[in-house]
Amino acid sequence: MNLISRKARPIRLLLLLAVLLPLAWFAWQRSRFLSELSVAQKLILNQENYWAIESLRKTEQHFGFHPETSLLMARANRYLGDPDAFRRSLEHAKDAGLPAKRAQQEELLYQAQRGELPDVVLQMSRLMQESEDQFEAASVALVYGLLVRNDFDGANEFLNLWQSQEQQSPWIPLFRGMMLLAKRDWKGARDLLEPARERAPGFVPFYANLGTAYLGLNESEKAVRVLERHLESHPEDADASLKLASALRQLGRSQEAFQLLVKVSPKGEPSHDILLEIAKINIENGESQQGIDRLATVARSWPEDVPVATALSQAYQQLGDEPKASYYASIADAGQKELNSADAKLFSLLNQPQRSAKDCYELGHVLLHKQSRPNGVYWLESALKIDEGFVPAHQDMVVYYTRTNQPQLAAVHQRYINRFDNADTQKNTGSVNNATEKNDLGSSTQGNSQNLPRPTQP
């Protein structure tokens, strides 16, 4: 019996090892997976979303698709504002077993962040009550949604509540700084964001917003430092690259600025802002004709653009062409007066909760034609959110999409204009002989616009 018992011991040991080794291997793999997941979570917490996605891709290469990795991927893409990547990642998460309710919550956060929820405060409040761990995510999406709608009063009110619950969140001073920047209070934003960054130096959004404040204050060296730090975390941020190039040019580092702009220029035709910045470098280097050539297409598309007219006036002045220099200087001077009025209107709109479609349109129209296409479109879309049948805003959107070679989107707004005109014509059938009524058609359309169908996206 003793001999049998002694022979059985190695067998039992082998059997035990056969059981324990796979368990140990599984535990080790699970520990590695959770460790890599934790790294991605920390990156997202600091808004290092670009590198979080890179980290999660490597994790999925090692361990395959998991609901946790795909959900974090969706969250990072949500913060980056990439709708297609967000949808793909969320679908992967659901396919990998993410509960439907959790996927729905992430979808709600996405819609809230983009300002697409009409009852955003109510929806996010419910989400906070359903899941306590979603408080910060819902708070961030809520404030973003309010800011998209320029509801600064609502954002301030919620930030006060948020601060009473969680004083240390870096998001609170960030959002307050963003609102100051929207009002072009560069100094106020700088004085708020600098100490906030010192308290949370790893929180990336501080750097891009400080860069905007420093540029507004002509503190170019500081702008370069913080924008370079931001681009370490978000190397594909074209807007930050453009601001960095501007700061470098102001410091006399034109060659570095030029190389950076070439690097971030998309394939094909660069954006108008990039062309303008490169042209400024050309003009400052005495390469006036190159600057003129670069701005030719922009000047044809947007002949009232003030920064473009200013640059062209300087270029022709260098070439000794006084008539053309004077011509573009007159465009710049006239447009600048309108931009000064637009600044006053901007401050007024940002400080009044109730806005009219007409006010938003007037601001958007000036910005679109004379300074900034993105900002102009933003305010034109704000006008249409207030009154989706406000024809002048649709007309400007047709102009924008036509000049930027996006005919399908131009057609969306043109269809809306046509529908409005058709509805107005039908309404006034039988009154065509009344000259006074016919002449008043243009002023009577806005009040009936809410009954018109929303155009279908192509």
C-alpha cells in the first residue's frame, strides 16, 4: 500500500499542476488585460484620446474584441468628435456583448455632447440618477451640449451645481475658460486656466485653450509652448497646428511654420485658413507674387474676406501696384467696420438667453463672407435651429456649400427654399392681383415656417 501511495503522489501532483497552470495563465492574461484597460482609462480621463485609441488597438490585437475595449474606443472617439469611428466602436462593443442599456447611455452622451437633445438637462439628469458612475460623463456632455447652443446662462447654472458637488474636477475651470474665450476675454481666460493647469498638468484640454488665450494677448512664445504640448497628445489637430503656425510666424520662425502647415495640409486643396497663413509667410518673406497666387482661389470664392483682402493689399503694395493695393485695402477697411459691429452683436448674443433667428443670421452672414467660414456656418445653423424656415440663412448655406463644392448639401437647403416658396405661393393663390399683398410676401414668410417639413438629408 505504501508503494502504491508513493507512486500516486507524482500523479496527483501532475494532475494538480494540469489544473493550476491554465488557471494561472488565465489569471495572468486577465491581469494584463485589466492593466492595459486601466492605462486607456487614465488616458481618456486626461483627454489623451488619440493615444488612448492607439493603446486600445494594441490591447485588441493581443486579446481580441471585448465590450470593455470597444466601449472605451467609442468614448475616446466621442470626445474627439469622430461620429463614424464612434458608431463603429459602439457597434463592436454591442457585438462583443455590451448590454443594450449601456450602449444606449453612450449614445445619449454622444447626442447630448453634440447639442442634439432638445431636453438635454432632463435626459442627463436621468442618466446621473440611473448610474452614479456616469455623473462626470453626463455632466461633461451636458455642458458641451449647452455650449453648442450658446446657452451660457444654463451652462453657468449647471457648473455652479457641479462645483458644489465636486470642486476638484478640471472640467469646471476648463468650461468657464472656454466661455471667456468665446467672449474674447483673453486675459480672463488666461488668469483662470493657468492656475487650473498647474493643479492638473496632465489634463490636455487646458493647453489648446491656453494657446488661444495667449494668441489673443500676443504672447506668442507662451502660445508656442502650450500648443506644442497639446499636439504631443493630439498630433492630428489641424486647428491647433494652424494656431501654432501663426504663433511661430509671429516669432519670426517662418520656416518652421511653413513646414508645419505643409504637414497638416490635407491631400488636394488646402483649407482657406492654411492658404492664408502660408500666403502671409510668403508676403513677410518678400515673396509677394507667390502669396497672391496662393490666395487667388480664396479671393474669387470669398471676395469680401477681410484677412484675405488685407494680405493681398500688402502683397500688391510690395509689388508697387498701387491701384490693386488700394482696391483691396478699401475692401478690408469696409469689411472691418462690419466685423467690429459683428463683435458687438456676438457679445450681445452670448449674454442673452433668448435669441432671434434674424440676430443669429446677421452675425453668421457677416462672419461667413468677411472672416471665417466655420464661425459663419455655426451661427447660420443656430438661426435655423431657432426657425428652420428662415430663408436668408438657407440662402447663405446654399452659397457656402456651392462655393466649397458640396452640391448635395447645397441642394438640401435649396429644396427647403423651394418648399417654402411653393407653400407661400399656394397660400397666396387667388391674391396675385393684389400688388400690395404680392410685395409683402417676403416679409410674411417667417411666421409660417414652423409648419413646413424638415428637408431630408441626401
